[in-house]
Amino acid sequence: MAAAYAALVSLMQIIHELENHPSPPISIDKQQLVSLTEHVAFLEDFVERYDSPVDGNEADPLERRIAHAAYAAEDVIESCIVDAIGDHDVETEEGTTSSSGEEDESGEETSSSSGEEDGSGEGATSSSGEEDGSVEGTTSSSGEEDGSGEGATSSSGEEDGSGEGTTSSSGEEADHVHIVNLNEDLQRVIEEMNLIKKEVSEINIQRRVVHTYVASSRSSSTSENMSMVGVDEALDQIMDHLTYRPDFQVIPIVGMGGIGKTSLAKEAYSLPLIKEHFDICAWTTISQQYDTRNILCELVSQVTGLNKENLSESGEGQLGLKLFQYLFGRRFLIVMDDMWSIEAWNKIKNFFPENKNGSRILVTTRLSNLSSELTNNYILQMEFLDEKSSWELFCKTLFRDKSCPPLLEGIGKKIVGDCRGLPLSIIVVGGLLRKIEATQACWESIWENLTSEANLDNDEHCLKLLKLSYNHLPVYLKPCFLYLGAFDEDDVIVVSTLVKLWVSEGILKPKNGESLETIAHGFLNELVDRNLVLIDKSWFGSTRNLKCFQVHDFFRDLCVREGLKEGFYHVIGEDSPHQGISSHRRVVIPYTASKEEIFDALQSMPHVRSVICGDDDDDIVQACRKSRLLRMISVRNQVDGSDGNPLVFRFANLRHVTVEAHAKLSINHLWNLQTLIVYSYEKIRVPVGIWKMRQLRHVEFLETKLHLRDPPSDDDAVVVMENLHTLKGVENFKFSENVVKRIPNIKRLLVEYVGSNGSNDDDYYCLGNIGSLSKLESLTCGEPLREGGRIHHLHNLTLPLSIKKLTLTTSYDDNMLEMIGSLPLLQKLKMLSGCFGTGKWEVVEGQFPSLTSLSLIWCRGLKDWMAKDSASIFPRLEKLRLSRLSKLEEIPAEIGDIPTLQTVELNHCSKSVVEYAKNIVDEQEETQGEITLHVSVVVSKKFEELKVLESPNFEVEVVELA
């Protein structure tokens, strides 16, 4: 039911967006709007409670019918919007008409609604319907079609004597035709929905299966330490073979999917003994669809510390040689996870020197025949858990530190028995049971479903069990879960990216006044709680939020199967169970798809709304030319129109776009744009009309800076951008009262200041008003990071108490430090390339009550850092990073008394600071014995004598250049 539910929620959001837009591109008859809304709400309610009788590989016909009715309504509405706005396939340098009809103040942007061409004489369609020769495929208001033959209609108007634009008679006729067509087409959809409503009313009475779900509570998922029960013997064996004997060895770990191969490898890889024993440790995932160059790039990046972007020009041979040279003579451990073919090994094995010093390559694989081709020596065959270990893992998953209630123990052991000792199955079933009512009747219904699949082989049995877990998901989670199948196998999925995609897709139903982003994070937490995704402790940020996660291969297979079955998306290269793909709304483009496959699929999908791809080939935009209703696409390196505006902006219904662009963007016509992510190496200008784009949620300019002009001060109709959460990459942004009142809910800001506007830059930029942004959680403010140069003094900067993450480049005087220290929620602080004018920082007890991560980088002038009156400082600090602090002589001794401190990184600091850190480690070891604190030091050749300070908890690396 995922596709039907997602379609209904998406349609309802379009209706809501049109109703609440300050300048809606179309208007729908009020009576029809009420009727449509009522029908959609009724069907939403039905779908949320409907328990489909159809099982197996076929989709429920009723679900498909509901989905198609919602799709048809979206097609009618969004096609009319495209016709009203125009395809915007316009390629003039300065004459693109905006939907608002306003002219950009710079005079660079648009022809006005009065119909006058701009001063350059390069206009788009004039108000009288006359066409500039540059317009491709538009029809004038008189109905004449231009030479391209593509006939999208644009509205137009003539100017009356007063100088105000009015609609011409021909324009009125065109508008009338649009309205009539919209009303007729929408009425047909409403009638179809009414028929469905009558049909399901009977079903609704007969079948009201409502599962009782336990309220979600955010807790660490068992998958964080998946299956590390009953494997002590296997771990001991692996450790022995990793550290015993000085020869070079390849060690395979073999077993079926979900048995815990990767978990075992991770457990061994993360042990301090391994980190101490090997000079170099690196981890890469191979997968079925592998790319040799990507594997080598990942390994080179890990073993050398080089950024992968710096390796982008290197070929396989160059990367392999660099890897070989760096590993030669060093004792290394390389983990190659999830290998599927000997071909993958043969392509890279010669880049690993067979050092006779105890170097190891650890390989995890499902294929026993592959393991025998990798080595003639030791192979670890993972075994299924015995009855005792299975029960222990089940109880750990379901009850944490508690025991199973006696009344449920009997049926519980039956359920565990049907999991066949497979850790993944046990964990998933535990996650499922944790979310339903803990009664014998509920548990017996789960057991009956498990026993019905008793004759299947292990792989198929596991998939059927996972399908059971999927079936028991509440319907609002099903589209979100299926969406995970759009990512490539073994991808590390970035949470912030996924949340933006979920929101832009329109598959999240608003509730209780919460933002859609908050709802998305809550849904992801539910998937984590149900053990449906894989997480690791290292994937949590300094503010305790989950940064990324993975999906197990079995779960991804399930997502793709169910997604294809329900028509939720089409995956290029996969067979669709339905006849044709023309009605599909989403297309997933794996990185292995050929250009021909991409072109053929997109040409066959005129109704596609989302193109989900890992590649950024500009050919994708060209292949989408017939997809006039496109909402979501991510492309880089694409060609522009002759006006310099990316061709992707021709799609008037765009909600989410990642694009590479140059100079300026024309986006006023994108009536429902929500996420705009721009890459460029030039400064970018956007029209002042961006301040009218109420739907915007995230604006991010990466590798470039956005020149964003102030909104008009005399604007009577101020648009409050209450959805705007993120604004990154803005240069010299002025926080005037006129600006601040428009962005009340902003959460993340990244602004940089260059040049000079007098001695009081922060006065000119009104930085004192930042303190009134009461929802702001993350702020980066100051100059671009660089050593030396002018420092902007942000004396008048004020900060709201809501700040959790703060990055500053400024002059750190006593007032600034006191203000930062008083922030009650501040968890992560970076002080970059700033200046301590007095040379002193005295930390007072009670400051920084929530700080977990502190970084000081290139902070000039800091000599004395101390705790006032030997006070207790930074009570929750976990990570401390000091870099390029050449004048700092010591760190506060009280740092060693922080009970939560786990890591200290010292990068090119003074010799005395390194020695102080060593004293802290020695004192802790002397008083506590085994400690959790780990210090890593990087020094230049000048201080290579510090290498003698190394110990298991104190790592020193000497590099050539400082």
C-alpha cells in the first residue's frame, strides 16, 4: 500500500501548497477543490487502516487503482501549471519572464508584466504575444505556434493607458481554455475517486484490522552491534590469525547473508590491539557491482590521508601504484567487505605488496568457492547460532537488559527457533515484536506467519521473514522504507540528504504542526528502532544525531522487490512486474546503467516526477526533455542554455534540484522550489524574487558563494519564508530587521564576510540581529579559513540560546568568549583562523555546560589557556582538537579530569603542548589503569624526537611538511 499512500499524501500536499502560495500559478474551482480534498482525505484514512488480502508477487488491484487516481489528479493539476507558467524552455541572456511578473532590481532579469522589453532588447515573449526569435516551443496568446512546434502556452497581456498590465482578449481566451480543460479533467478524476470511495466503503466496514503499535522511543539500535552474541570463539580465531605468524596472508570470512560476517570483521578491526599491531588499517566495500577505480581511490585516501577529490584525475594504474608504494615495507591490514567475484580480486591483488611482516587482507564473502580461490590456508566459516545464543540475542534485541516475561517465553522460543540461528532474522523479528503489543495472541500470529514458510531455503526464508517485518510497518513508514532501495548496494546513506529527498517527494504527511524535516527524522528513528537499517557508533555526530547509515543487502533486495511490485519506482536494469513503465513517477538510475538504457527509460516515462541517480551526467537532463512534470533531479557538469541558466530550470514544477551553474540563476518561475543546491566556481547571483519563494526550505551554495541582495524595503506584501531551514554559502549577508523577520525558522546558517565596509563591519551587516533568530541551531560566521590575513571583528554579534553548533572566525575577546561559554545548548564549537588579542583564554566553571566537541585551528596569539581557580571545566567534553597553535605553551591540566573525554588531536602544536598531553595520559594510566582516552599527534620532522612518547593510547605521526 506504500505507493497508494505516497500518491495520496503527495496530492494533498500539492493542494495545500496551491491554497497557501502567495502567488499560485493556477486557481482551482472552489467546489472542486473541496470535493477533491474530501475524497483524498477519505482514501488516506482508508489506506492507513486497510489490510490487503493480496500476498505474493502481485500488487493489490485496489491499491493500484487508488494510486492511479491520485496520479491522474496530479497530472491534471501540474500539467495545467506547466501550461500556465510555460515550459520555460527559453534561452535568452536577460529576458526570462518570471511567474510573478516582477523585474529584478538590477535590471538583469525579467521582462515585466506590463509587456515592455528590457533595455537590452533581448526580451522573451512580449505582453502582446509577439515572440522573440529565441523562444523555443512556446505559443503566443493568439495561439500561433512558433517554429519549434512544441506548443506550450504562455499567458500574456497588453498595457493599458495607465501603464498597468491587463490581459488581452486573446490572452483571456487562452486562460479560459486552460480553466475549462482543468475543470473538465479534474471532474473526471473526482468522479473516479467517488466510485473508488463507494467501493471501499464496503471493504472499510468489513475489514478494520488495526495493529496496536508501541510508541516509538529513541534508543540505540541493536544493529549497532549486530549479532555480536555467540561469536567469541570466531573472534578469538580471527584475532589469532591476524596477529600470528610474520608471513603475508589473505583471510576469508565466509557465510550466508545476515550471519554476521561484516559485524565480526568490524569488531576485530576496531580493537585497540589491532590498531596497535598494524601500521596501516583500511576498509573498503566491494559489492556485486564494483568499480575498480573507486575501490583503489578509497584505499589510497584512507592509507595516505589524501582527500578523494585530490585523486579525481588519477587512473587505476596511478592509484594502484600509489597504493603499492605506500604499503610497501609497512605492516598493513586491509578489509575487503562483501566480495562477490574472483574478478574483483584479480584486478587489485597486484597492488598489495606481499610484505613478509605479518600484513593481512581480510575478505568477507557469501561464496565458499571464492574463498578457496583466495587462499589455500585458513578460512573462517561462520556458523549459525545455537539455541542458547539465539535466545540470548533475541532477549538482548527485544528486552535490552531485562528478561523475557515468563508468559511469553514459550512462544518466544518457538519464534526464535524459526529464525534458524540467523542473527539478522533474530534481530529483525525482535525489532518487529518490540513494536507490537506484548501479548501471547500477538506473538502467536507472528509465529504462524513464520511457520508457513518453513520449507524455503535459507536465503529465501530470510527474505520472507523480512517481508513479514515490512508488512507490519505502519503505512506511513512503508514509502520511506522502500525509498532506501533507490540507493546503490552498500551505499553509506547521508541522513541530511535522505531527509531532503523524502520531503521533496511529498511522501511525508504533515502532523501536529511539526516541520516535515522533524517528521522525517522521527520516521528514520522508527526504522532504526525496528532494526531495519544498519548503524555504527562512529556515524553519530557531536550533537548525538545520526549522520549516516547503511541498508543490509537483504533489506535492499526487499525494498527493490516491493518497490517494483507496487510501482513505487522503476529501476533501470530491473524487470518491472507491470506492463509498461509509462505511468511510473520515479526512476532509479544505478551508476552501472548505460546512456542508452537511461535515454530509453526516460523517453518512455512522460509522467516521471523524480530522477534518482548517483551519476551527474548532463545527458540525463537532455533525456528528460519530454518529462515536463519533473519535480526532482540532481545533476552536475551539465550544459547551460545560451542565457547561462542551467537547462534543468526549464521544469516549472521543480522542488528539489542539485546543479552546477554559472554567474546568475533564473528561478522565479519555479513556483514550488524547496531545495536548491548549487555547485559553482563563480559567484552566483539570484533574482531578488527569491524573497517571494515561500516554499524554499534549503538553499545551499557549495564551492562558491551566493550574492543575495536585500529584499525590497518598501515591499507591502512581505512574504515570511517560514519553511526556510537552511541557508549556506552566502557572502556579505546583511541581517537587517527586514531580512530577519522573513526567516523566523532558520536553523542552519553559513555566511562569510570578505572585503571591508568600514571599521565596524558587524554594524553594517547588522550581526546583532542574529540573536533574534530563536530557532537557529547551527551557525558558521566569519571569513573563509586561511592562515594570516585580515580578521573581521564581530564585536556586535549576538547569539540565540538555541545554538548547538558554532563555527567562528573573529577576534576572541573576553566578551565574545563569555557569550559563547554561556550558551546552554552549545555542543560543538570550532574557532577557526581567529585572533586572541590578549593572548589569554581563561575558562570559568559553569561555562560550556553541554559542549562535547571543541576545535581551535590557526587561532593567532593564543599563549595562555587556563581554568580560573583550577575550576572544573568542559564537564561533557568528548573530543578536543588543537591545530597550528604555535604559540600555545600548555593546555589546562584540568582537561585530564574531564570524565567524558575520549579523543585529543594535536596537529602541529608546540613541543610543550604535546608533552603536557602525554603527562595527562600517563597520569590517567597510573591512577585508572585501563583508560578510554586516546591522543593522536601529528608533528613535522623538526620534532621527530617526540616519536619516543608513543604508547597504545598516545599515537605520534611524523610528516615531511608542517
